[in-house]
Amino acid sequence: MNSCHPPQDEMAGLIGIYAFQGFYGLLSVVVYTFNIRALRHHKNNLDKSFSLLYTCCAALSLTYFLDHFLIRRFVKLGFFCEIILENFGEPNYWMMPYKTIASYCPIAILVFHALIAAHRFSIVAAPMRGVQLWDRYRRLFVLVGFLIPLIFMWFMIPCKSYAELDSEGSGGLDIEYKKVFSISSSLAAAIAAVLFGVLTLCLTFGMLIALAKLSLRKLSQAEISLIVFEVFMTVFTLIYAFTQGILYYSIYIVKDMELKSTVIQFRTFAIDIFILPQAWTLLFLSTTVRRYTLRAFGKRLGVEFLSTEIEKSARMVSVAPATISLQKSTVLNYNFTLQNLF
């Protein structure tokens, strides 16, 4: 449909969906921000490797959501359509940052999800060596995590981008790029999604197998919370990987435009499911993060959620050395510095 604006009978529904996505998305942005601040505030008592990996992943998720929500979903509604077409209808470099971020961030998030899974697997499978490895090389792992996505999207960096009418959807605009190299960005994105989705799944299964060899009755609530966080992250990653794989399958293999349309409609929600829930799972599962968030909200609202005595008690616990039973347990003794983070 070559129209600047979606049909009038669909406009109200699209705006409603857009507003709903904006509400839970921006709320998740706030939660992510508090999570990052909480991890930085308690960085001397928490697992520095996990905190660094989570912070990088959260920053990428925030960037990707804001980029995708404020630009792609916005132009799909046709707002300022004529002005955008007039000024950016021809290939230019002004709109290329959007395409670069939209291509780089989801792959980078996939990589960091795999790194978080690898971090926990190594700590469970070989606690002492795992701790030493991540303590020594965590910054190198993070650097590699930021560089790996370039393998799957470097060919887009020198391209020019432009706005055009969406001829396959329900109207509105789409932002495309003019190829410099004859490489399919959709294929590269699908390969990356499936590769790192499967890798995250395998590492999670490896962690669960290692845990199964231990006495599960000896697991603390903190350890159980950590396992739940890992499982949820893996499920969200697989949802996105599956969606990307089906999208490429519908476009280039079976060339089923009806299936493609269905997948694209679900894809925006799959993206949100992929990048936003980690804000909430950490908030709900981590006592430290939740305590910090409640205290921060309380200061702004003039309400004291936690008493000074509880705060002092929590601080004493957070700096206390690991117990003998925890030292002997190979179950994530170091990860999150269990008693401190959860």
C-alpha cells in the first residue's frame, strides 16, 4: 500500500499499540537505569564480572529500544511523512546511524547474553578456575563482545540510507539502505540470531547438567534465583532467535508473503520480549537491586521504604565473608557474590 498514512480504520489501533509499547518500554528503561545504578553503587561487594556484563547488555538494550521505538515504529504511523520523504527520500548518510544501530545492537545483545551464560557455566563447572578466568579477562571478554557483532554487519557501515513508502505493509514509511556490498543483512542477522541463541541454550543446559550433579536440596534461595534468571534470559533469547529465523525463511526460502506479514507483526513484540524483561527479572530476583530501587523511589516520593536498621543489617551481610558451607559448595559461590546480590 503506497500511502504515507495507514488506513483511518487502523490508525486508532496502531496508535494504541504504539502507546502501550511506549508505556512498558519507557518503564523498563527506568528500571534498567536503576538496576545499573544499583550495581555500580554496590560494585565493591558484588561479582564485578556479572555486573559489567549486565551493564553492557542493559546499555545496548536501552539504545536499541529507543532507536527502534522512536524512529522505526514512529515512521510506521506516518507522522511527518511528507517532510521526511522530501528531506530524506534520497540515499544519504544522515539516516544511516539508525540503520547501523538497529543492525548492531540486537547482535551485540545476543553476544552478551551468550557471555552471561558462559560466565555462569564456567563458574558452576569449574568454580575456582572460572573465577580466576573472569577476574583476569573480563574486560577483554567485554571488548570481544563489542567487536563480534561487526562480523555480521560491517558491510552496512559505509552504506547510505533513505526513507521510502512502505509498499508491503499498511502504509507509513520504511527506512532502507543502499547496498555497497552484495551481502544480505537479513541472512547475516538470522545466522547471528540462531548461532548465539543456540550457544546460549547449550551453555544454559550445561549449567543445569552441572547443577544436577550436586545436591539440589543444598541450594540457597540466592542460587535458585540465579538459575531462574538464567532460564528466563535463555527463553527470551530463543524467542527472538526463532522469530529472526522464521522471518528469513518466509522471505528468502519459501517466499511466503502472508507468513512474512504475520512474523513482522509479531516481531516488534519479540524484540521487546528479547531486550526488556532482563530489567524486571533482575529487579524481582535481586534483593540488593530491589532494596536500592525502593530506597531511590522513596527519596523522590518522600517515603522511607526501609529503616536505617535494615539498611545497616543489609550492609553487614553484604560485606560478610562466605560461610564454610558456601565455600565448600561448588554452586555459584562467587556468581553475583550470591548472598550480596540476591
